[in-house]
Amino acid sequence: MITGPQSPGVKSQMIFSCQQHVDFIADIIDYAHGCQMRRIEASRMAEMAWVQHNNEVADSTLYPLANSWYMGANIPGKPRVFMPYVGGVQNYVAKCNEVAAKGYEGFEMSA
């Protein structure tokens, strides 16, 4: 899945977002390969920090008040969590670039 939950995919120009995601994925795979790593996973702390940031950004809008699939309301019993990132594509790309510049900070890699 390229433009998944908590990315700006569905709230942006999809072709641009897909290309940015593909580039990030290709770059991190290349980085891991260069370090002779075979496994890449977001750390639990980085994942929780992004979810918190995504929720803070969403909570500054009216989106979380809607009973929509953006909140997971279309799946009975699913916890309500805002799905897309609405902080702007430019902010999302800047965060991805920052993560990459810091040696993919927030990702755990292993051989």
C-alpha cells in the first residue's frame, strides 16, 4: 500500500503523493541495502508520535466531528482515529525529508 493511513494521499493530488511515497520507499530500501539490512520497520515510539501529531492536526479541523470513513466510522467496532494527514503535503514531505536526512530516524533496521 503506497498512500496508506495518515498520509496526505486522499487529501492531495494523488499522483504527486504516490510519487513522493514511491521515492521515499525506494530511497529507504536503497539505504537499508547499502547498510546490509534486510528488514525495516517503524519504531513503536515513532509510530505513536506520528499518530499523536496526526490527531493534533486533525483536531484543529472539523473532520473528526464527522461520522465518516475518515474516522473509521464505516467499520463497526473500529476505534475512531482520523485516517488521512491534513497538515499539508509540503509539511508531510518536509517531515519525510527530515527523517531521511537523519538516517531514517524512527525506523528500526536489522540484517
